Amino acid sequence: MNFRLKFCFVFFFGLFIVCEGKYGYVVGCNNQFCVNTTDYFSDIPDVHIARATYSNDINETGWAFLEIHSMANIPDEKQAFGAGFLEGYLTRDLIWWHWQNMLKGYCFNKTDVCGLIEEYIDRNEKYISDMVRQYSNDPYWYQVKLYYIQIEGLAAGYKAATEDAYQWLTVRDIVTINLDFDGFRIKALRLDHRAILSRSVLILERDSSKSSCGQSTDDFYIISSGLVSAETTIGNSNRTLFEKVNPIGTIMEFVRAMIANRLARSGKEWVHIFRKHNSGTYNNQWYIVDYKKFRPRTQEQPEPVIENGLLYIIEQLPGYTEAADLTLELKQQTYFPSYNIPYFPGVFNLSGGWVRVQTYGDWFGYHTNPRAKIIKEKQGKIRNLRDMYYTMRYNDFKHDPLSRCSQCNPPYSGCNAIAARNDLNPANGTYPFRALGHRSHGATDVKITSATLYRTYSFLSVSSPTHNISRGIPPFAWSEFDLGNSISHVGHPDVWLFSPLLHQWEWE
């Protein structure tokens, strides 16, 4: 969507780029964006549109870190484009690797389906463009406009850093990358295909650093408003709901989540903003923790203070959302778990949950899934971040009775754990349904924040599938994985064996 052309937000006539380095910054000069990189922070001028620091430490830690700041006294549109440009320029290699691994050749022999997806996106962007023009003074649509301008900047920055024309990506390509599972849900309108990652989340109502939120996914945001928002995907086998997916009147999930992050100042506001213009694509359970509603125990205050609004949950299906303040339940139960199964009975039943239970058994039940039982058993022993970390990484599927599968041969599954490892299930094993079997599926990382860490936007993290050699769970290695040759993993380390780390941001 070319907002700069449709709304006349033309900021530059050319780009000036020099050198490479740890830092990048954008300044305005002679009707241009001048983009520079340097190894020295002192080289960044006081007056700039945006600045960034970037380090690709994937081979050392499993992570790459990008930190971008824009100047508040610069017009919003320039800030958005400049921030996007720096991201695209500095992370060019990561973007290209991701394109190769996830989307390159995606439409090969699928021209009919991809044509339908393109038509859907075209109609959706036309609708959004019209709404932005019509409601230019509305804060919601203003943020939608800025988000798409940022994507345009990202595409421009990527292209500016790419010398090989074969590797050029368009704005639409960048939008497609951001679509991620939204695109899969659009595709599901025409094909019997559904993809779900294994994600487990545990939110604790306890004390000080013991009040934690941890998960394994990319949708994890620590926000200056005091909110932490994150999600786990929920399944939908009720295909009649997909009739409610319409490009007109809706906004893709990845955009709505970002707008809610930017505008909301409470969990209630986040839910209200997010559920507007529900696209019915990439259907998730979102949980929003408002740390402003929590004050830890102190010497003067023997019990932690917990206010209503600490925890909001919202679940989305095509044409339907359900949300509630679950702070009281969190206080009573002392934890709230999330593991790819809807919490609300209405969402559970509407998405076909009860049919799945009747067809395949307790594995698909909210309270009876093995991960639900394991989390319930483990959560009471969590006293600090270390305990939280090991709980979120827990997988002892060969020995834990809760990981047993009476219909499987061998009689257990690496999927029946908080941190799943389906790659460890024998390829020649037998399983009652595919989810329990041998496949490229599992938990890939953990991110944990707390009532203390969130104040500096910090989180404890580890990048890699879980491993415990003494319990028969080796580190994941592409060269040892029988499906490794058929799954693109350009830019990846071979062996994923990294330690947890607490990243420190360079700028406050």
C-alpha cells in the first residue's frame, strides 16, 4: 500500500548511504534522507530523525538485537518512515534469510490460491486507504497510516541495502512477511491447511520478581504504558466461520495488535482497541498484564497490592471475540496458563473444541491437555525467575507420567510438555493423530519478564529448543534432524545450544 503516493507524504527524492557499522542514523539534508552507519555512537549528530543500534549475535547467543529511537520533535510521518528505513537497512540479511526460509517459492504451483490472496490484500488495503483518508483526524486511523508508512520505510531501507537485484523485495513482499499467520488463515479459505506453533505461557500472581509473565513466541511486547501484551494461537476447526472473513471492514491482526500497543493505557483499553475491525485471521488468545495494577510486597507493605485490571484476556475467532478481566481468577488461582486452547467456553465450543474432544479425546480439552496438567503441577514450586525459566523449558517426556500416550508407540510424545519437541518423536512411531507425531514442530525460545524487569523493558530469554542430555533430550541440530534437508534454514546455526541471557538496552 503506497501511502506516500496516495496521501502525498513524499519525504525524500533520494537516499545517501555510507559505510557499515554498529550504529545507524537518518538525518534530513537537501530534501533527502541521508542514512549513515558508524561504529561510534559519538558520530551520531544531536539533530537526527532516527537512530539505531544493531548487532547480529545469532551464532553466539541465538539472538539479533535491534534498538531504534526516533526524535519526538520530528513530524510523525518522517519518524515512522525513518524508523522503518533503519530497520530494513540494518537487518537486510535477516529479512532476506527469513524470506528464503518462509516465503521464497511459496506460490509455486499455487497461482490460483496466491491470486486469491493477492486480491484479498488489494481489497483490504483499498478499504484501509479509504478509511485513513476519510478519518484523517481519528487517532486510530492515524496510527494505522503511520504503521503502513513504517512498512514502506522498511521496504525502502531493505532495497537500499541490497545490491543484488535478485534479492529485491517489494512493499507487498514486506507486507506478506508481516502477514505471517494472517496469510495462512486467508489461505485456509480455499485450502484445508492450518498451522499452529507450540506455545506455552504462564502468568503468576505473586511477589516482586516472582510476579512474572513468560512465553515462547514472537508476539511479546513490553510497552511504556506499563502493559505487557503477548499471545498464543488458538485452533479453529469450524470452517463455517471462515465465511465471516472479509477484506472490507477489517484490519489484519498484526496491524490491530500494534495499534492497540500504541494507543492503549490499560488492559481494558487494549482489548477495546484490538477487537475493532476483527479480520478473523490469525486467531489468538491475547493476554495483557498491566503492571501499574501491581505493587509488590515490601517491609512496610506485607502483602502485594493487586488491583482489578491486572490481567485481561481476549480471544478472537472470525466474526467473534470474547474478553474479560481475569484478575480475580488470577488472585484465586495464583496463576493463569495459556497453551493454544481457548479459555472461554463460548470460544472453545464455537471453534470446534468440543467436537475435537469427542473425536480425539482429552488431549484437546482445556483442563485435560497434558500441558495443562503439567503446568498445574509445576507452577506451585515457582519462587523466582530461575524457577520460572526452568518451568517454561520443562520437557521430560520419556519419564513424566503426564507425557504418556497410551495409543502411541513408543508410549509417549515430545509434544506433551511445556516446551514441546516433536522432532524427538521417532519417525517410525505410531500416533493417534498428527499433532503427537514426528514433525518439525515445537517451542523455539522463552521470554520472561517481571514486575521488576519490565521497568527497563528487560526480559530473560533463551533462543533454542529445550534440551536436557541427562534426560534423553539432546540439543537441536539441523544436521541431526532427518527433515533438515527439506526445510530451509538459511542463516541458522547448526546446533542450537545457547545460554539464557538478560539483554541490556543501550539507550533508556
